[in-house]
Amino acid sequence: MRPGRSAWVRCCVAAYVVGFLEGTGAHAYFLATGGLSTYNYAPLPVQLLFHALLPLDLLVALRIARGRPGAPLLAAAVMLADLAANWGIQWNAVLAHPVAYLRPVGLLPITLFGLFVVATALPLHRRLQPVAGRGGRAGYAAAND
């Protein structure tokens, strides 16, 4: 992350990094405790996605922390896939017991974080874009938030 970023950019980057590292940790924990069959309750494509989220979440966190302009868009794509998979496999349970999902673990925080990432991905992407600076050298988007 380059110095001179606005507070909004720094806060978004920090939230992305914390959220995606938490996802990395959660998927690593599930794999360590349940092995390759930890997601057997889900259809095979969802199982593969959940296993792929271990390196993908880490990749997103690293790219965001380094201020890569494409990282917010990658983050949004990862979260959209994660949200679709989680909501898809839990939809019937949510309909049967909606209040049970209003807790600080599981579907609620994943959904709130996913909505945050999707809502901020394009503005953050724009703020991380290189722009022409003084002396013809490439700088980075201005911190006028």
C-alpha cells in the first residue's frame, strides 16, 4: 500500500485484508479438522469452491494489501461466488428458521462482508488505479474522497 492514501482507502483495504484473512483461517481450520470431506454436505461444485477459497482468500488479501488495482474486482468475484454457494446450500434452512441465522457467525457476517466488498469494489478499484503524475511518471489516484 502506497503512503498518502485517503482514510477511506486505508479503511477499506484494512477491512478487506481482515475479512479475507478470516476466510483463509476459517477454510484452513475446516480443512484441518474435517479433512477433504469437510464440505460433504454440499454439492461437488460447491465443495470444490470452498476448498479453492483457502488459497483464493489469501491471494485476495495479499493483493489488496499491496494495493493492486485489480484486487477489489477479484475480491468482489470471490465474494459473489462465496455468497451464491452459501446461500444456495442454506436457503431452505433460512426459510425454515430465519431467526436462527441472525447471529454473529456463519451466513450473516459472510453476507454483510460480501455486500461491503461488492459495494466498495469499483470505487476502491478506481482509487488504486495508476494515473499520470508530475514529470510524466505514473502516480496513483488522488486521495480526494
